Amino acid sequence: MGEDTPDSGPLASEPGAWAWVRSVVAWRLLLLFLLCAVVPTTVVAVAGYQQLAGALRDDADRTLERAGESLRAELVGRLDALVAELDRLDDRLAIQSGPWPRSLLNDLSQSFSEVTYRGQRERHVLLGERVEVAGLDAEDEAQLDAGRALLVPVLDETGDASLLIARRGEHGLWTARARLNGVVPSWDEEARAVSTDFCALDGAGRVTGCSSSLARGLDPRVLAPRGAETARHFALAGPDEALLGYRRPVGLAPKFFDPEHAAPWTIAVMIPESEVFAPLLAFRNTFGLLATLTILFATVLSAFQIRRQLIPLEELRRGTRRLAAGDFGFTLEIESGDDFEELADSFNRMTRTLHTQFDSLQRMVEIDRSILSEITATRVLETMVERVGELYPSDVAVALSTESGAVRSTTHNRVGSVIREHHGDLSAAELERWFPGAEPRALSAEAANDDGDPPWATLLAPHQASVWRAIPLRFHADLLAVLLLGSEMAPSRDQELFARQLAAQCAVALANARTLERNRVLAYYDGLTELPNRLLYRERLNQALRRARRHQQPLAVVVLDLDDFKRINETLGHDAGDRVLRRVAGRLQDEASRQGSLLSVSPTIARTGGDEFMVLYEEVDGIGAAARAADQLRSCVGEAAGGEGHDVLLRASAGIAMFPEDGEDLETLIRNADTALHHAKEHGRDRYEFFTPSMNERAASRLEIEAGLRRALDHNQLRVFYQPIVDAMDRAPVGMEALVRWQHPERGLIQPGEFIEIAESTGLILRLGEVVMRQACAQAARLQRELELPLRLAINASPRQLHGNELVPTVLDALREGGLSPSCLTLEITEGILAEANPELLDQLAALKHAGVQIAVDDFGTGYSSLAYLKRFPVDTLKIDQSFTAGMLSHREDRAIVQSVISMARGLGLGTVVEGVEREEQLALLRELGCDRTQGQLFAAPMPADEFAKWVREHRDQGV
């Protein structure tokens, strides 16, 4: 039931707990569930992350803005405080007498490192060294006079920033140096309080002070403002980490001014990003843990649910694979209480149904193979009746069959396992009347009697079957048989369907068997005589040869052919010929039956051709027995009715080949018997001949000549010789007869007697005649021009040329191409052609006559001489055969024939030519008889064209 698969075996064993992991569907569902859990969580986390990052960034920006504003105010306040302290010193200078108190200087050192006073006449250094602000121009002096303080940032070699302050008081110019940290002493504490770093930049963008080394390591170009911007948030990469910053210009005017730079000072505030987004990192860590827990929970829940759903699906999948492999012997056990359990029940019902149908189909295939393997209609019906019980619950099976048009039927009745054959009278028309149409019908033995006692009533009555079905077997609407099935229980729908399918297949097989039987008759038997044909004869001969070799016994192959049967078809018609053949076949069968009663094995006779029959004699008692049997067959042909009151006297020739002397295989025996038949026909017909090796030699010689003649035609080896035709009275040349010769490259010149007959029988005479016609016409025209004599050319036309439709165009084309006038050509035909009186032949001769060609009857007197033929055909000349010329001097009969023909020709207005003149006495006699022209060895033998021209020149002015 199919090949084993990895899942084959009983499905009672549960699949492993993790078997679902191998399922593609399981992984697809798991991935879908995980996506459903992860995607929303990820979207929410990303949105929250972005919102938290934005909030932290906004908070950092606000912190930086507050710090920047605070620092700006603190810086301005500090500067105001320094200027105010210098103003207090200027006020105290007015009341100061003597040295400055140390306590004052100590307090002053808290803000300044150096303080210098320059009056109009004196200069005082209060702290440190003297401080001078050089390079003040008139504008700077004007600013100082206007009450504004001069601020000059100074960077020493170490990079520390200090601030020079100049203030004009009432008593003089105060200059002081203040450390920038001293200017804003609370920067470090403020930075640590808010986790910010600060830097101050002067108007040139130089860093004048920073709150920490981190800030002092930054690039001033990053901290410097762009153009005239007021305030701006920025981000930059610090030496160790990224920073967020805020820069704010510090407006010093109107209290302060920088003599070197127009731009205001700038306060830059920075916070490390790590401190700003520290809550974001905590959020990210928390989210990662939550996401991992969510995925784990979704995976476990999904796996549980998938396993719960896919275990039934896995059972169904394994069951489907086993079902596809042809294994129907299993049951799915699924108790899930849901749709899967219902699906498993449906699957089990489907499996049982398919199991039943598959078994039935297998049996159907086997039965169909058995039925189709039968070659006879009887065996087809027997096989169907014997095996229909495997598909249909029948206790009795009856098959009624009849050939179309027959009046007898054969019934095959199966009761249990016994098959009986019953014969009864039943025609095809009756069977068609009782079972019209193609649909099955219900029957019963009781109802059958009510229908008029049909022929199957007696068959059904003895059996106690309660359900009867009749299934017609039709092929292309033809009723071939009827199948009657009886059972005790009603069949199922599938069983009845299978029975109908079996009947349909049986109808095809039955039709094929009958067709094969008819085809065998057509293939192995002759349709006209109902004798075995060549194919069946060869099969039987093969079988006979095997028996002859095994038992070392002789056999004879006889080929028998009717003589001149073609004449019957041509004179009486083909219908008459068919009647003759049927009559001959009947006589041959009767003779073969008579001989079979005397022989141990009856002879086999077959018609193998148009008028050819072949006979097989097995266990023949030598050559003598074969000769007697063949001669009796040949002699029994006798007369046969041809129809319309015509009785035809038939003769036959036979050829005989013996096994093993004349051949040990089928082809050799048939070929040698055929060779013997041809030899019998060539040697007088109405006889039989045994095969001899010399016949093969002659046949081989004929084949060699035929092949050489074909090469001669292809390589232009044919030559035309000319024999003079002279006037009988003065012996002057008046014409010439064209005679063909074969210039063989090895054998030299070959006379026409060796190849003309072969050319005629093989059809090569058509090509040969055309070659001679064209060559002779061209050479005759050339000779006429050279000799200035109107010599007439005579050319022989073969019967094959006259039977075709190409003679007239061939002759006219040769005359036109050679340049010879039609009035100078005489076409010689044999006397036997005149006897055919063929209308087509008359039309061709009339066309040539109309064109100017003359017609001569060659060898007149040797064939079917008749004045009626001379009257019907357009003949101009009679040529008397040389056989009469040879005996003319010594035999009175020959002389009388020649004299009669010459007299008859003169009376009909025809010319005469006598052939074979070899003696002067013959010529003298012909002159006395009034002959017109002669030819023969007395004058000249046939010669080539050049020699003929030379001969004519020598004899045209003198007698020969």
C-alpha cells in the first residue's frame, strides 16, 4: 500500500512532548505571538524613552539658563563691587594721611593682587607691584572721564587669567589687578552645587576664567558666540565626555568698557550629559528587565497554547502522510473536546471510505489487466464473469453476448466459483429489444416471466437471489453483451459504480477482441479468394521450417502463376478477372484438400499476388512426390468462367524449391522457387521447374547486366550504329536503320541481344530509347548535310515506349533538337503491338503521323498478322522478317509468304523492306517479286556514323 515513510507505523503512540518544535507552523505562530507582545512594548518604551529624554533635556536647558543668568548677574555684581571698592579708596584718599592701615590692605588683598594710584603729582602702590594700563588713547580717556571703568583681561604665561581695572576718581586714576576667581569667588561652590561648569570669555572669544580644569580644557572656539547672537544652547564633546551647554552674553555697558574689543563678554555654562540623562539610563535598565520578562512570559504562554493546538494537528499531519503513502490501516485518537476531535472523526471516516475504494480500484485494475490481456471475446466474457464478485456482492453472474447479426448466443453462468457455458438461440435484435439504452435496470425472475418469458428467465429462476441487476455492455452505442448480477443484499452505491465501470471496461475489451479477430482475418487472409495471404503463408512456412529442422524432414515451396492472365483483365475487364481468380482458388483448394487426404500433413495454399499462388508441402516424400503434387495443382486450373458467357482456358506455370537442398531459410526458399517459376515461363510456360543453382547464376548475370546498363546510361556508354537500306533495283543507299550497341569499358562492344530484353523487363528501355532517339536524329541530320542525300532514318520503338504517354513528345523533341525533318524519320513498331488495338496507342501513332513521321511494322509475318490491323493503324511500310528471307530460296512456303506480303503491300499502297539479304540470289529473287528496299550483310553490316558516311560516298554513284 505504498512505501514506508518516517511517520509510518501505528498512530496509537503519542508524539513526543517537544515534537511540535519541529513544526514550521509552530515556529510561525510563536514568532507571531512574540511580535504581538514585543512590538507594543517596544513602541511604548521607545515613546516613553523619547519623552523622558526630552523632559530631561528641557530640564537641563532650564537649569543651564538659570545658572547662566545667575552667573551673569553675579559677575556684573562682582565687577560693580570691585569698582565700588576702588571708589571707596578714592574717597578715603581725601582724608587719608600717612600710610594706609594694614587692616585695610589686608581687606583689599581679598579682592585685588595689585593696586596702584596715580595722581597729578604722585603715584602710590598700595598692593603688589605697580600696575599700569598702557596704550590709552583719547577715546579711552574720554570713557574714563565719563565715569566708566576700564576692564582689560590678561592671561599670563601659565594660562591664569586676571583682570586689570582702571577707574578715574576725583583725585586720580586707580588701577588694580584682580584674579578672575577672585572676581567670582563662588563659581566652584556653585558648580559643585548644580553639577555645572562655567567659563567666562572676553570680547575676543578668549577664555578668561573657568570653574574647573574640565572646562578650561575646552576649545574656546566652541564656547565663543557666533556673530551677534544673544543666548544659545549647545552641545559639545568634552575631553572625557559629552557636555550640554548654554552661553549668555554679559552686557558691561554703561559702567564698563573694554578698550580693545567691541564684543561683550560671554558666560558659558555646561553640564555633563551623563548627569543630565542619568535617570534615562536607569529607565533603560528597568525597561530591559521588563521587556525580557515580558518576552519570556509571552514565549511560555505561546508555547503552551501552540503545543495544545499543534499536537492534534501533528496527528492529522502524520495521518495524512500515511494516507498519501497508501497506508489506510490506522485510526486517529484525538480527545481534545473541540473542533480537532470532530475533524479527526471525519478524517477516520474518510480513511475507511478511501481504504474501501482503493482496494476496489486495485482489484479493478487487476481485473481490467486480466480482461485486456485476453485476445478472444469468449475469454473476455469468462474473465469478467469469474471476477466480478470481487467488486460486486453477487452470488450469480450471467453474461449474454451475441455477434451483430448472429442468431446464437453464448451464456457464461457463474454460481459460486463454477462457470458453465450455455448455448441458446438469441439474435442481436432481440437482445437490443430486451435491453434498450445504456443504463442498468433491475430484474427479477418473476418479473421476467411477465415480460414475455425472456431468454434469461430460465437462468434466473433456479437461483434464490433477491436482487437482480442487468448492466448493458455498449461500445459506441453498439450492444455487445449484457451482464446479469444476482445477490441477496442490495449493493452500495460504490459497489454498483464499480460494477458499471467494470462493464464499461469489459465492453472496450470485448470490442477490441472482436476487432482483433476481424483484423486478423483481414491481415492474414485474402479478401478476394479468402485464402491465406502472403503474411500468413510466411508465418506457417516459418513454423514448418522449425518442425522440418527438428525432425529432419523435407518440405517443398511451390510458386504457381497463371500464364497470360493480364490478357483476361485487358480483354474481359477486371471484374471478369476477379471471377476467374475466385474460380481458380476454389479449384486449387479442392485439389489441396484431395491431396491432404493422401498426405500426413495437409498442404497450405495462399494467394500472394495478383495471379500468383504459393503452396507449402510438409513431410513431402522426395522430389518425385513434390513434382506430382505441383503438376496436379497446375493442371487443375483448366477452364474458368469469366462471366457474360465467356469461358477462359487457363494455363499455369510453377516453380519448386526443396528444403534443405535449395535453401534452409524462408527468404532463400521463396526466392529460389520464384527463380524456378521465371525459368519455367521463359522456357515455354505451362510447365513446372525445380530450382537449380544455374538458375541463380543466370539471375545473377541478369542483375549484373542490369547494374552495368544503368551505369552505361549514366556515363554515356551507348553507341548508335547504322545499317544501310538500299533500293532493291539499283542498290543505291536510300536510308539507314539505327541499331544500339553498348561500349563496355571492360568487355568491349556488346550486342543488343545481351541487354535489350533485360532493359525491356526492368523499364530501362525508356531511357535507352530516348538516348538512341536523340543521338540518331542528330547524327542523321549531320549525315544528310554532309552527304547531301535525303537519307531516311529508321528507329525501333519498344512496346514500353508505346504504352506510355511520353513517346510523342520524346520523338518530336529529338527531331527538333537534332534538326531532322519528321518526314525523314520512320518509326518501327512490332506486329504484336498492333494486336492490342489500344486507343491510346492509336492516338499516339496518329499524332506522329500528323507530324510527318512514317510508321513501319517490323518483323511482319511472325506475329498476329491481320489485314484488320493494317486497316486500323496508320502504317506506311512493312518490314519482312529475315527468317523468311533465309528460307526463300530453298522453301516454297517462305517464298510464297514473301511474295504474298509484297503483293498485299503493293495493293494497300504500302512500301516493303526485306531484312537479312546475304546472297545475290536472294536479291535477284526479291527484284522479281517487286520488293522496294532491302538491307542485310550483302550490302554492309551495321557501322558507326563516320564509317557509314564513308560507305555512302563510295557507293552512292555505283551499284553495291
